[in-house]
Amino acid sequence: METLIQNAEKHVIQLLTDKLDNTYVYHNLAHTQMVVEKVKEISEASGIEQKFKDILILAAWFHDVGYIINKDNHEKHAVEILKVFFEKEKVSEEIFEQVSQLILATNMHVEPQNELENIIRDADSAHVGSKDFSERTELLRKEWEFTANKKILDKDWFEENIKFLTSTHRFYTDFALKEWGIRKGKNLAKVIKNQKKSKKDRIKLSQKRKSLEIKKTKIELPERGIETMFRVAMRNHITLSDIADTKANILLSVNAIIVSLALSNLLPKLDNPSNYHLAIPTIIFVLFTVVSMVLSVLATRPNVTEGKFTKEDVANKKVNLIFFGNFHKMSLEDFEWAMGEMMQDRDYLYSSLKKDLYFLGLVLDKKYKILRVTYTVFMIGIIISVLAFAISFQLKGTGVLTD
């Protein structure tokens, strides 16, 4: 059975990683892994026999895999996927029936009939009694918005959570009631508190909007000032970047000309024994020139980024949509959706502008540091090369260096 569980884990991880749509930011691999851990935790505390514990673990791994087909009736789809996998693994019909029954029992509209069904139901909703309840339910909210393609208002979401915690959900095992019941009550109280706060905020926002309409001209000036600040700062950064690129190109061109002249004029003459004294100065000269060219290229070489993001990244405001390197591999549809989300969120929009300005500054810092090193190398190389040539001619003239 241990080998079967390991194979099941690998199979489910591959399915959820490769085939699950990015819109499912809650019912994903992380949720499945959490349910598996909670099943183990409740089973250990409840003293369940190992063979039944193994059945529960298999059901936990497969209980949400049906989302790769469709969220509607995903439990039945999960059973279909389970059947194909069990046939391949040559698992008995008895075990298939037991695991299937547990998967179907995870449907919130189904009343658990035995202790195993109680355990998997409590494991599936363990987040209700956890400290990160707010974060997990927010992911569920985003998933509903993505899949339904509409925004859920705070008012409606709080009502949905209160209804779920007070009417729909209950813990079935003694372990869950003891360990998670108190935290569930605290989470309910927090939702109610947030609902009241949201209502007050809506009233304040309504009053603020009325005030803004009265003082529209006064309010517009700071917004214009912010936009002007970003525009000027961006333009200055881009101008400085152009200057850096121009300086690097000048150095690259000058050094390329120097190398060309050295190759065409100096190197052919070194074959003559009378010019052997020029070998070392020429090598020094060419070496510093090549190093300067390499540094000039490094200063202007572009950095290639992944160019891809997920809807979860947008939901968590982790991606900067203003920089092309973050979206150049995305489809037009996904990019338009993401930009729409960003433009509706003022804080997200300004945050993206600030990030873009910050990372432009980092790029400029890198370019100018490399340029400073390049000019230093070029200057030192010229000085050392001239001195080397002068010394070699001097030694040649005094007879120290002979043919």
C-alpha cells in the first residue's frame, strides 16, 4: 500500500501541475497537500487502523483532482480519474469503492455516514479552524471571481462567509471540534467585525466621494503632481540609460578601431627580428583594449526575463505589468485582463509605477558601475601601453635589447 500511495502522490502532483487551470488559486496542489496532512493528523489522533488510514490518504490525494476537467461535479470526475489510475496499478475493486465513497463524501451537500467520511470532511475544511483562515478564503474568493469572470463585493463575501460558518459548515470528529472549534469561533467573530468595519468604510467612502465632488479641482492637483513626478522621473531615467549606452558604444567603437589598427599594422611587423622589442608592449596594448570592449558589451547587454505571470500573481499584486519583460510571453487576452485589474486598483497601479522606477534605477546603477570600470581600464591601459612602448624603444636604443 505504501508504494501505491507514493505512486498516487506523484500522479496527482503531475496532473495538478500540468493540467490544472491557473484560475484555481485555492483548489490547487497546495490545498490537496494540506488536506493530506490534516487527514494524517486526525487519523493519528483518532487511533484509526493503518489500512483505513491508507484509504483516507489515497482519497485525500484524489479528492480535488477532478478540477482539471470541470469544477462542476468535480468529485465524480475525480472518481473517474481514480478508476483509470487504479486499473493501471491493478488495485482491487474493494479498495476502489472505499476510496471513491470517501471522495464523494467531500461534497458539502452530502452528510457523512461513518468515521472515515467524518475525517476527510473535517480535513477538507480544516482552514475554517486555522489562523490563516482569512488568507485562504481570500484565495477562494479570487478563484470564484476568476472562474465566474465577475467581481465579488465585500458585502456579499462577508455574508457568504457568515452563512457558511454558521449554517453550512460543522466539524464531525472529536479531534476537530476540540482542536479547531475555538479558532473557528474566533474566525467567525473576525468576519463579523470586518463586515461591520466594511459597512462603516462604505459610508465613509460615500461621504468622501461627495466631498471630492465638491472639491474636485483641489483634489486633482495632487494627482496631477504625482503623475508629473512619475513622468519626469521615468524620462530622466531613460535619458540617463541612453547616455550610458552611448558612452559604452563610443568606447566599443574606439577600442574596435584600435584593435583593427593593431592587427593590421603592428602584429604583421612583429615577424621582423628587428621589431621583437615591440611584442610585449603590443600584447599589453591589445589586452587592455579587448578587456575594455568586453566591459562595454556587458554594460549594454540586455537582461532576458521569463516574461510570464499567473492570475494568482495579479491577484496577490506580485507582478509589475508596466515592464515588458514580465508579460512578453503572455497571450493578449491574459494581458488585457491583468491590465484591467491593475487599472481598477489605484494602489496596485501606483505600486507598479514605483517598482518600475526602482528597477530602472538598479539597471542604471549596474550600467554606470561597469562604465566607470571600463573607462578606468581604458585609461590605465593607454598609460601602461604608452609607457611600455617608450621603455622598449629606450632599451632598443641603448642596446639592451638586441635582435
